[in-house]
Amino acid sequence: MTENRPSCPVETLSLSREEQWTLHHVLLDRLGFGRDVTATAATGVDRAPAGAAVRRAFETLDAGERRYTLAELEAMQGVVATYHHSPTWWEVERPRLERLLHQVSTRIERSRGSCRADDCCRS
């Protein structure tokens, strides 16, 4: 018997090209691509393996999509917040990271408000 679960809300992020680039850059860095141990130590960002939701968010962004699930938005929020609070070379990106964090957080709140079931948006 097929389970009839409500569809999960999907939110659209309208990002400038610069914001897209910054988000792409932090997600890519978080996933560990093109990163060496010395550079990682200098960023002050944890090197623990990134979760599946971070990878899906990156793949969605990299494919040029603008619509994200709640799990992807929450993964982005965590990554962007970590880089926003990093005391090192991300300083140049801080204003853009702050705007991204605000946009993503706003979409998360809206998405949570439209969830019809507690587990509908969880991966």
C-alpha cells in the first residue's frame, strides 16, 4: 500500500549572481573540494564530513536551480552561519554571508510554517 504523505514545501531563493557565487563557494569549501589541510586550518571551519543535505543543496545550486527543500535550506543555513562567524579569510565575504543567512533563515521559517506534517520535510 502506498503511503499518502503530503508534499514538502519547496522555497525559492532569489539570489544575485554574487550571492550565488558566495553560496556556491562556501558549500563547495564545506564539501572539501579543492581544499588542502593548511587552508582548512586557516579558515577556522570544522573539517567533519558534510551531510547529505549539504551535498544536495550544493548540487541543486550547481545545476542552476533556485528551489530548495527545507532540509537543503537548513543545511545551507548551518554552513553559511559557520562561515559568517569564522574569524579568518571569510571577512571579505561577511556582508554577503549575512544577507544570505537572512534570506535562507526567512525561507526556512516560511517553509516550516507551511509543513503539513512533522516529518514531511525531513530527509
